[in-house]
Amino acid sequence: MGGEGSMMTANNSLKNNRSLVAKRKEANALSGSYASVQMKEFPKATPEMLETIKVKLQKERKQRLIKQIVVCSIVIVLIIISCIIFG
């Protein structure tokens, strides 16, 4: 009958995984607590700060879009020129 080898491999894999989980639980590798973690205090953002951040992000986004358009245009022009020369 076919398939016995693959079933044996699957059973071995499951057995090995079970043994790994048992080892991890014994070593308390999964235990932990966030009780001793100190939370950082961040300054509250004022509406003026939020507006300056918004303007800055919009400016960066616009510059990135312009760069992408320029690069794509150069690539398209180079493809057209290469098609004309070699085509």
C-alpha cells in the first residue's frame, strides 16, 4: 500500500513537536509578566504640533511623489529610445 512512508514521517514530526513543547513548558520559557515594566511618559501633542507634523509629512510625500514621477519618466524615455535604436 502506498503512503505508509509519508504517514510515518507525519507521526514522527508530531511526536517530535510534542516533545519540544513539553521541554519548553518545563523550562518556563513561556512564562513572563509585564508587571515590572515601566511605561514611558510621552509629551502630549498640541494642535499646533500636530499641524506642523501634518504639513511636514505632506511636504515629504509630495517630494517623494515628484521623485518617483521623474524616475519613471526617465525609465520610460530610455525604454522608448532603446526600442527606436535597436528595434
